[in-house]
Amino acid sequence: MLNQRTVVIFGASGDLSSRLLLPGLGSLLAGPRATSVRIIGTGRSPLAPDEWTGRVQAAFGHDLSPAAAETLATTQYVAGDPTDPAHLRALLELAGPAPVLYFSLPPAVTTAIVQTLQGIDLPAGTELAFEKPFGTDAASAAELNKLVGTLVPEENVHRVDHFLGRTAVLNLIGLRFANRLFEPVWNAEHIESIEIVYDETLGLEGRAQYYDNAGALVDMIQSHLLLVLALLAMDAPATMDAVEVRSEMARALRSTQLYGSTPEASRRARYTAGGSVPSYADEAGVDPGRETETLAEVTVEVDTNRWAGVPITLRSGKALGVARKEIVVKFKPLRHLPSGLHGSRDGETLRIGLNPGELSLSVPALGVDGPYTMGQVFLDATLPSSPVLPYGEVLNGILRGDPLLSVRGDVAERCWEIVEPVLDAWRSGEVPLEEYEAGSDGPSHWASFAQNIDKVK
Ligand code: NDP
């Protein structure tokens, strides 16, 4: 077991801390990779000790492992203004050597703390963990990177994106680089198109304050789905070391650009009322004039020898009829079929579920409509899923000082750069805001996606 590590959670009274961070840590502490962790929660809210401990206990559950019991017994909450230098100094004093400072705060507050920390010496080995969004555009992300870089070295900076902790996303590495069936054909010579889709059936769920300012493009595509794309498109790293893997991811994203002209490469839409879901524009806290999209689609290409010419479509939306969360890799049909074979000429389609990790490969085979008629058969499997939640997986790296699953600074900036032309085109009205009924498959003429929906299990 590692030496005990102290994690200071800023914004500990908030939603992310209770709903994702602490349960993620609990899932890590319950298993064989448990380490000794002390948590200091902090925020302006005056939480009584019992109230804080109760939240940690609720997140960990009742059947506590020895490591979780130790964390629960030693945790404390310290109320205070996180931008006050005296409060920060007191927290650092309490935390001791090599703390993890986890910023689970609105981004503007995090930036204010980073500015305040410029005047404070951080202990050697301090790790800084930042929630998304990291900046609000490429320029602000670069600015924040510069500030953070004066505090600790890049390898001690963890820009968190919990998609990188999802078993199904991590499994892309195994599926691709340890697989003779896929790796040799993982290129433009054999692949026709790729879709990375994260559709939710849930609507706004009361998160207007955040979501109405972000929208589907920034909330999902700018961060999570571009990182999935990086793992899907990158070349094989020499080793699983953070330096190697993150360099390959960065290289893939540096080559990523919109597929075609800006207006053609994107679509956006907003849901109207459907079933029991009210129209997005009527939700409390939404400013309809802001024209926030609840469904976004962007098509990119990775302009490398491996991928040039392959459209890769990233899509995510809310209040849709089907919770499609998957990567779909469509292979090209073979150039020649023996004459005398009839029916579908479709090539293979590989579907990789992002949640909970189902894998399905449809392969051309003789079908049931006659001995020489082609059809598709499905090879289905379920990818192993880890009991450690995505946040637990990411925290495991942070606690060990390993940035493998953290977003590197240049990548955080690059993800903004890729979507900025789209955001500009949307702001200037070059791409119309379309509508779809809540509970539907999206605008009916967005056919390429609707075609795939019946194959979702
Ligand atoms: P909250 O809005 O719940 O804020 C977290 C805490 O920050 C609050 O409880 C509050 O604590 C403190 N805070 C709020 N405003 C201020 C302020 N002006 N000055 C000082 N402290 C303030 O955020 P979430 O917990 O939802 O999210 C935290 C971070 O995680 C954000 O960056 C968000 O983008 C990101 N994130 C959130 C997700 C989610 O599902 N919630 C998902 C992915 C990322 P107190 O009042 O006690 O000081």
C-alpha cells in the first residue's frame, strides 16, 4: 500500500463531490488497489462534522473495507472561503506533505484559487486535480495552463475527464493494440466511417444553470467524445507509460479537423415537449434566446496517413428516445464478391458499447433467404466491467501521481480549438437550430443515425 495521501476536496458540499467523487473513491477503496487516503472536505457551507461524515459514509456504503473504514474515521470538514489565502494556508498546514488538491468548484472559483496560490508555497509533490470544463475556450485554457504551470510540473496536474476512467473506453486500448483481427484493418483502407454517440433519454433534470451555458457540444463533444476519438484513432504507444500514451493521443488530436466546410460538418437541435418532458425552452432557468442546443453532431477527420478521408461523427443529445451510447465502426465492403452471390454487400460493423460495454460485430455471411444470398450475422459479447467506478479509476492515478488518465494541458487546449469553428458558425447563425420532439430519435431527417437505432440492444 502507498503511504497515506491526503486529498483536499474544494467544493466538498457540492453535487459532484457527493454524487461522483466520493462514491468513486469508495469503489476504489473497496478493492485490491485500495490505498490509505485521508480526506479533508472544504467549502463555505458550515457542515457539522456528523453531516460531513454522514455524506462520506453514504457514498462509501455500509459494508466498509478496512481502507474505507480508515478514510471514514479520519475524514474532516473545514469550512472557509476557498479564495482566502489564510484559509488556503491553514488547509495546506493541516494536509501535510504532498497533498492532492481537488478542485470540485465552478470554473471561475477554481481560477481564482489558482491565482491566490501564486503567492503560496506548495509542498513538494502536490498534485492538482481540475474538473471539467478546463477553461471556456482555447485562449482561457492556455491562460489557465500557464498559471497552473507556475505552481507544479505538468505531470502533477490532473485535468479530470471521467470518460477516461470508463472500462469500455479503456478497453479500446486492449481491443485495438492487442488484437490481430482489428489492428491491421484499423485505417482508412478498410474503414468507411465511424460514429461516437452518447445519447441520453434524460432531459435537463434541473441543471439549467450549468447546461444552458454549455450545451451539448461543450458538455459532451468538446471534452468526453474527443478523448474517446483520441484513443480510437491514435497510433500504438510504445509503452503504457503516461508520456507515451498521452503523446499519441495528442498527436491524433493535433491532426483532427472538421470534415468539410464548417456549416456542413455540424448540426444542432433543441427538444420540444414530448411525453412528460416539457420543451427545453420552457424549463426553469433556461433563456430560450440563448439558443442552447440539446443535441449536437460534429463530423471530423483525422488527417493522417492512417485516417485521411474517413468521416468520424461525434454526437450527443438529451431527451432522446433511445439511450444510444456506443462507438460504431463501419468497415468497407470487399471490392469483389464472387458473381452468383446475391443480397447485401454491407461490410462488417463493429459496435462498442460505452456503457456498460457490450461488443457486437456484424459480419457478412450467407443468409437465410437462399444458399447464395448474403446477410449479416452478429457476434455478441459483453466486455468485462470493473467494480471500480470511472471516478475511482481516475482517482487511483491521481493518488499514485500517475497522470496516464488525466488530460494533458496541450490536449485540453486542442479540444477547444477543434470545436471553436463550430461554435463560431453556430453563434453567427450559419447552422440553423433545428427541433426534435422529446422522446424521439432526433430530427427525422438526421437519417444516418436513425438507421442505426434499431440495432441497439
Ligand atoms: P456546484 O455548483 O455544486 O459547486 C460545488 C461547490 O462549490 C458548491 O457546493 C459551493 O460550496 C462551492 N461554490 C459555489 N460557488 C462558489 C463561489 N462563488 N465561491 C466559492 N465557492 C463556491 O458544482 P458541482 O459540484 O456540480 O461541480 C463541480 C465541478 O465539477 C464543476 O467544475 C463542474 O463543471 C464539474 N462537473 C460536474 C458534474 C456534475 O455532474 N455535477 C459532472 C462533471 C463535471 P460552498 O457553498 O459550500 O462553498
